[in-house]
Amino acid sequence: MPITRYGTPAKPGALPFARAVSAGGWLFVSGQVPRDAEGEIVTGNITVQATVALENLKSAVEAAGYSMRDVVRVSVWLDDTRDFAGFNKVYARYFEAEHAPARVCVQARMMSDIRVEVDCVAYREP
């Protein structure tokens, strides 16, 4: 069973890690934060940052040939749990209720101006 790695972060100081890794039908996507294509943090409220982070997650999933319907688990880290409702409104645009993955959401002290980070695991038949 081959292991395939997809992409590296835009900021060289963050290496070494792959944006996503697939093995045997499983896809593991590294934590995605609200960074733009140049690797700069997109500042703003939770709606802005969640949208960018989830777009980055979706991009990583799709770059590996999977879809958001293939996602089976999502982990969410919020800098402030009071942001959960705002985050969840954005999250609902990316995951349909009938295909909702399992999810964990915890509070964590985030780096710099980052309010949210998300990662996921996806699966499809090899």
C-alpha cells in the first residue's frame, strides 16, 4: 500500500510536514489555519478565519482526489470557545447534515492572531 504526500506549507519555517498524506484509502490532513496563498495569516473575526481555514482544508482534501463527503472526522481548535457558534455557522456550509463527519472541538491557546485550526481524516475505498 503506497503512501502519498500532498504539498508542503507555504512558509518554509513550518517544515517538515506534508499538507496531507494518504495511505490505503485513508487521507490525513494536517491542521489548516487561516493563511492565504502566500502563507500570511488572514486576520479577522471567527467567521473570516473559519472560512479561510475551512477553504484550506477543502483544498487539501480535493488536491488529494477526495471530497468533503469522504471526511469521516474533523478536529477543531478554537482560541476562544465563545467563537463556537460563529465557527459552527461557517462549518455547516462545508458539511451537509446527512454526510456530517464525527467532530471534536476543544479550546487551545493559538499562535499569534490565529483564532481557529482544523484538521481531518477522510476515507474512500482504495
